[in-house]
Amino acid sequence: MRSLRTIGLAFVGAAFSAGALSVWLWTYSSASWRDHQTAAYIAGVTLYDALQNGTAPPADITIEPLSEGDQALAATGQFRQITGATSASRLTIIPISPDITPQRIGAPLTLAVLSPDVTYNIADLPNRDGQTAAETTGAVTRKFASLCSDPIVIAKMGDGPWVKVEGAGVWGCDASPSDWRLLAVFLAIMAMGTMITLALNLSSDFTSFARQLSNRRRVGGPTRYDATGPQELREIVTAVNSYLEVEREQLASRAAVLSGVSHDLGTPATRLRLRAALIPDKELREKFENDIDMMTGIIESVLIYTNAEMNAEAPRKLSLTSLVEAIVADYQDVGRPVNLQHGEEVIVQGGRSIFMSRQGQGVVPSEHDMIVFARPVSLQRAITNLIENALKYGRRAHVSITATAQTATVLVEDEGTQTSAQEIESLMAPFQRGEDTATIDGHGLGLTIVSTIAKLHGGTLVFEDGARGVAAKLMIQRT
């Protein structure tokens, strides 16, 4: 596909061409119809003079007297019975008042118009002061030309005989010009619709790629993206693929180094434990063993954090309710003060019905099995870290689950802590620990790991001050 600049120039050129063609077709058709109606008007003015004075009729118009039988029918108003008419014809009687001047009084003109499908509305004919009968006749013939009907026109001037006026060459359907205005409107709509569709498709290419990129870590996106769309988008995709490749190599190198360090430190750490066991001073021996445990714990925590960043675990559908229940049951089995609280019933707003304007409501019970699309090992580690954090800073951990149609939230609230939610949120940065580090074990990576796992699932980790203590809210996307 070409670049956006080329596509933009093509769009502008196509829009200009389509607009110019539509305007030309509309203008040409309007001018043709205006000329056609003007010619019919002039023919009508000349026709009146011909009927009144017996002069030659205008071009393409003939005046023929009716036969004796048709004269008798016309005299009695039985116009639908005359030759060439049908009983289904629509009859319009148009009386035209004579001209009245100081010198003379003209004769009135009566027109009987038979049309197969049109009844002519004479109420909208122009009627101004000083308007002559010839001008009125011209307005009538202009109306004939405006409507494609091919009427039969019977005329009578004063007390004279009825005559048939043939004017198909002036106001008939075959004489009317081609009307391209509908085509002009259709062309303009089609051009606009095509350009809007192409513009939306281009925008959709960028939006689709942005959505895939934003969900890459959360749903386990591909390692590379296909370079499709306009040239600018393909260049962006190529740059993103290069960046992701470098990022993966850096993370893999970091994990390999840390894994190697952890493996290499295993042997000297074991020797240190053996040698520490030979120290006769119990207090000094315990200090050595605590230092060794802290050193190995820090390395393991860094490895866990790096593995979470690498997004190695594939997501799958799982029951968040069952996972939390299993984690809480494991703590309760060993006598830890952790309990699971069932959340309140969730009221879900329904859609509007075509039969009623009010929105319906539905109730989702709190005991329902909550299905999410997540990484089970990572999610288990995150919930466990929050429970451990609650037990460290408080006497108990209260766990509950809430959900909406889009998100699921695991709430872990401690009991009796003296630490505020703002203070705990400041500890989410790597290797940040509270002021009571002397009495609480840890390496400063627990909350950092939880926050990283939350982001991998399209969610967040926040803390709030509750009635019993500080509540940690782990929110994730359900799909």
C-alpha cells in the first residue's frame, strides 16, 4: 500500500473530480430544464396569439379542428369521450380570462387538458396585476413542460369551435432534456461514502495496531506484528518489532545473568551454611545464617520479578473464585489468620427494550464462579504477596472478590496496622521498605511484583484506608 501522503493526494483529487463532475451535471441539467421551460413559455404566448388572431402557430405546435362528433362531445363537456382520450384520463379545465383594454375586450380562452396520470394544479399559476392572457397561457404550457405527461389539449377561444392543440414537440416527454441531477447527487454521495470508508479503514488500521500493542502483555500477544496498511504504519510496525526484539533480548540476558548468579552462589552459600554450623557461638551462628537466607532470598525475588517482566507464562481461562478459595484454604490449613469474605450481590444494568423505555436490572449472586483470562501462577503469586503483606503489617488478612462485566477485583484488607495506604503505596517501587524493616522480613520487591502482574493483566494495584486497616485492591481485566 502507498504512503498516507499519496493516498491523501489521491483522495483530494478524487474528491475534487467527483465534486466538479457533480456540480457540472447539476448545473447543466438545471440550465437545460430552464431553457426547455422558457421555450415552452414562449410557445404558449405565441399559441394564444395564434388562437386569438388565427395566425400561424409556433414551431412544433399544430392546431386542428375537432370532428363534428368530437365537437358535440366537447360542447356537452364529455371530453373523455373524444377521439384519442380514455375514460380513465384525468381532466383539468383551465379558464383563462381575456385581456380588457380601453380599445377592446378580448375573448376568454378555455383549455380542457386530458392526461393519463397528472391532474394539473392551476392554483399555483402566476397571477400578477397586469398579467396578460398570453402570459397566462405561456405559464400553462411551461407547467406542461415541467411534468412529463404528454397531455391531450383541447382549446376554445370565446364562442369559436373546439380545436385540438398538438404540442408534443414542445412540452412532451420526448422533447424534455435529460435530467442528470439525480445522478449528480448519487455520484456525490457515492464519492463521499467511498472516501469516508477508505479514511475509516486507514484509521482502523492504526487503531487496531494500537489495541494489539496495548494488549500485548496482558493477553500474550505475538512476538512480532505483521506490517500491513499504509507505508507510515508499516514503518511504525517495523520499528516496534525491532524494539520488542531488543527488549526481549535484554530481558533474556538479564534473566540468564541472574539465573547464573543464583546458580553460582548456591555452592558458596551451601559451604557458608556448613561452616556457620561449626561456629560454637549460637548468637553469631544465627546471624550468619540470617545473612545467608537474606542473600539467597534477594536473588530469588529478583528472579521472580524478572520472570514476571518477561511475561513468559501463557494466559488461559481460569476460575478466580476457585483460585482465591484454594489460596485462603492453604493459609487456614497451617493456622494462619486468613479468611475469605463473600462480596455483596452485584446489580447489573440491562439494555433498553424496544417495548419499554426503562432499563432493566439483573442481580448477580456473590457466590457465582468468576471466570477470568489470566496467568494462574503469576496471579497466585500476586495474591499470596498481598496476603503476606497484610499479615506482616496487621494481625489478620480478610480476602474478598468483587467484579463487573469488564473487571475483577481481589480485595485484601489487613487488621490493626498502623501504616496508612499512602505510606504503603510509596513502597511499590523496587527495593523500597518501610521504617519497621528491623521487625518485618522482606526484600522490598513484593509489591513491585504484584504491581507488575496487575499491569500484565490490564489492571492496577491501589491501596485504600479501610475501617479495619489498609485494603489492597488488585484489579484485572476479565477478558
